[in-house]
Amino acid sequence: MAEWNDPQTTRSPFGAQPRLDGALLGAAGRDEGLRSYMLSIYNYMASGVLLSGVVALLFARSGLAVQVLQTPLRWLIILAPLGFVMAMSFGLNKMQTSTLKLLFWGFAVTMGLSLSSIFLVYTGTSVAMTFFATAGAFGGLSLYGYTTKRNLSAMGGFMVMGLIGIIIAMVLNLFLQSSAMSLAISVLGVLIFAGLTAWDTQRLRAAYFDVQGTDMMQKVVIMGALSLYLDFINMFQFLLSFMGDRR
């Protein structure tokens, strides 16, 4: 005999979609939004690195790099990326998202011109090997920053202080020309930008919950891509300085 008060009669029919609790739906939506947000950051960052690499390679192989980098124009090429970074940072709140995107691509192009010198100094094989080593390290560090429950804020502050120290040491070494100091700067530079990669990833993940659904979100995506781009490129350059084989 059927039990009309059997609680199993309230089950969903076969093949029907299960009913989700509102909190679960909200959590699923946030997770999907976070994944999309982080994927956008990585896509912009990877596209920027690719664009810079193509520009650097073409500029070096064209022979223009040898000519231009021996003239005072080299200072324009060297300082132009910094100008783009400052314009994006200080003009963030006033700029349209489309303008910020254009500046990001402009930064990637000028950074490529600046990076062209590595193809003149190091062998292509060592550049490629160092690039893939950096990509593997960056991926692991960024994954750690994304998944760890540990608060990396203190480490991030320490790394920023270390970065300032590295910059001062690099300026001093322009006069001292010490090979031992150059090696120490390169090793510390790799460690500092490794730490910054993890910290920046965690910082960008946390920022999503503050900007989701706002007009600022796309701007944060672009600036986040810029931060990770700088972490990657600087780690690559410091690693290349003691791993790379010179021509």
C-alpha cells in the first residue's frame, strides 16, 4: 500500500534539474564570476607578453635595434614604458576603459622595443629556455597566490621594500661595476619578483569582491594584467642575467 505521507514523494521527478538553495546559487555565481575575472587578467597579461616578444624579436632582427640603441633615442625607448605605467596609474580614475586598454597595448609595444636588446646580447636558445623556465615558475607562484589561505600582505610589503633596495643597489652598481654585486642583484631580483607574483595574484583575487558589478572592474582587470606582466618580465630579465649565454 502506498504511503501518501511518505517524504520521498516530494522528490524531484526523474530527469528534472535539482533545486538549489539561494546561497548555493549565489556562491556558484561568485565562483564563476571570479574565474572569468581572473581569466581576463591572465589573457591580457599573456597577450601583452606575446606582443612585446614579437616586437622585440622583429626589431632586433630588422637591424634597427643595433642602430637606434646606439643613439640618444635609446633613452626614449628605455623610459617610454615607465611613462605609460605612470600615465595608467595616475590617470586610472579619470580615463575611460578603452583609453586604458590603448595605453596597455602601447606599453607592451614600447616594452618590446626596450627588450629587443636581449636578442643582441644573449643567444636565442638561452632566451627561449629562460622564458619557459620563467613561465613555469610564474604559473606555479600565481597558482599558489590564488589558492593559499595564508595572508600574503606582510610578505608583499617586505617584497616592495626589497624592490626599493634592489633599485638603489642597481643605481650604485652603475658606478661600481661590480660583477659580484650584479650577481647578487639578479638572484635577489628573481626572489623578490617571485614573491610579488604570489602576492599580486592574491591581491587581485581579493579585489574582485570589491569591484564586481561596477564600472571599475574592467579597469582593475587591465591594471592587474599590468602588475602581473611586470612581475613576469622582471623575473625573466633577472633570471636571464645569470642563466643566459651571451653571444
